[in-house]
Amino acid sequence: MAATSLPIGRASILPLPHIYDRVSRHIPAIEWPALADDVAAILELKKTRNAVILAHNYQAPEIFHTVSDIVGDSLALAREAINVDADVIVLAGVHFMAETAKLLNPGKTVLIPDMRAGCSLADSITAADVRGLREKYPGVPIVTYVNTSAAVKAESDVCCTSGNAVDVVRSLNAPRVLMIPDEFLAQNVQVLVPEVEILTWAGHCEVHEQFTPADIREVRESYPGVTVIAHPECPPDVVAEADFSGSTAMMMNFVTQKRPRQVVLVTECSMGDNIAQANPDIEFIKPCNLCPHMKRMSLKNIRHALETLTHEVTVEPELAGRARAAVERMLAVRPR
Ligand code: 13P
Ligand code: SF4
């Protein structure tokens, strides 16, 4: 969406002009005053509540660039959650991310602005399923993607994210591992770690499973020379067509370091918007797949969360201890 230019003189009367500068490529000036009202209220509420906002890379630019204190991929948000000193953490992302923050910093009040912000991967497996796998494959370590409930993590040996899955699998020094629940992530890791047999579960991300190799070939035909970067939740035949694959943070780093002239980010739509503002020289060709769960976050419900201290995310203590252990084992794995 291109920003509407204002006659000289009018731009200067926009509220919070220094913050508008960060989103001006994506938010028309005419829409800004209504958003700025919520932004100003949230900035004030963060002070009175002693709160911080952790936002995932898929959040819309008006959240990502204006009110967030810490932004990143799932791995970065988990790492940062440990060090939060404030009383309240608002997680602008999805429920499993808020649960992970709570596991790692149990003394804090962790809020999610909309409890319905789930994830198709988290919904694809239950704790009973994991117990069933353990019975069926005794002695095979279970590596569980963080995109799962705390109950599922509690049944697992170690967690992983898309940013460290390869390192986590290698760290186990096992001939066979179960990697659940994202079948495509597991298959993409299998390509990179052929020495380990990786058993999979049939869970999929509803956003990334939609991409096809034909999409990539089409974009390459329309934009000769374009750089294609795909998230590892995409099917393996899509990743095979890409120039690079990595977590959302790795995708962002690739773009800002390699500075391709034209790039397509084969992932959720807001990613491109969030990098584009600071990189006007790079042309982002956007596939428009939105994650309906991530998009449940808005400035309005973040403001409401801080006003009312809702909705609090809690994890039952016995479960929390076991789930935390799986996440902490992941965080202890060092890149090789
Ligand atoms: P990242 O860990 O790469 O940020 O991915 C999280 C996610 O949900 C992607 O769909
Ligand atoms: Fe889950 Fe996919 Fe949405 Fe990420 S993009 S939160 S994996 S549904």
C-alpha cells in the first residue's frame, strides 16, 4: 500500500511524526491520526504498567515499528523473554510464543491480546500423541518445534525453532530422531543432516503449505534475476527452488546483508513490509499470504490488554517444569 503524500505543511501537523516516519511507506497519512491515538496510549500504558511488548517478525508494521520493544523470530523472542526485567510482557504474536515467554520468565505477568491467536502446527498434535510416539519408538529422542503447546513440549526431550533445528538435531548425536509436528521443517532438516534418520509427523503450517514450486518458477519468469528466500515451513520442493532458506530473522539478515536488487520472501506477507521501510533500494515482490492468527493482533487489542491486564497466559506448574526443561535444553545448544 503506497502512502498518500500530503501537501507541504500538513505533514508536520501529523501526530507523533517521528514514529510515523517508521511506517510511512505502508500507512497512508490519512489513516495515521487514528492509529497514532492508540500508539500514544500504548506508549503511556507501557510506562504505567512497567510493561514491554515482544513482537514477532510477522506483526503488521503499525505494531512492529511503533510500540514494540523487542522484535524477532521465535528463537530471539524466547531468548529475550528470559531477560525481561519489566513486570508485564505483552506478546504480539501467537499463543505458543506467549506460553514460551511464561515458561522462561514465570514470575512475570504474560499477556496475549487475543487468546484465539493459535497456530495450525500447535493444533496438529496433542500430549497424548507424543506419548504414543514414545511408546512406538522407544529410545528415539523427540525434538519438538516450539510451535506447540506447553503440554506437548512437556512430553518432549528438546525443542527447536526454524533458526536452530539443524543444530539441535546434530547435538543429539543419535542415529534416529523424531521431529514433530512440522513435517516440512523435518524434511527440510533431513536434507541438511543426511547422517540422521528423521521421523516426521504430518503437521503443516497453513500459510506456508500453500506455496508451490510453480509459484517460484512463475516469479522467476516474471522477474528474471530475482532472489527467492523461503521459510523452512514451506514444502521441500519449494525450498529446493529457493536461493536461501532460514527462520524469519535469518531471512531478514540475508536481505539486509546481501542486498539483492529484487527479492521475494516466500513467507507471511508482513515480513517484507517490515524490512522494506529501512531498505528503500530493494524491491520486495510480495506473495500475499497472511497468517490469520498473527493478524489477530492489533493496536486496539494491545491497548486493551494493557488497560485491563488481559488475557493472562499461565501454565500449570508441574507441566511448566517439564516444558521449560525442553526449551532450556534447546537454548543450551550452541551453533556448530
Ligand atoms: P520463526 O521462528 O522463523 O520466526 O517462525 C515462526 C513461525 O511461526 C513461522 O511461521
Ligand atoms: Fe503457525 Fe504458520 Fe501462523 Fe506461523 S505462520 S503462527 S506456523 S499458522
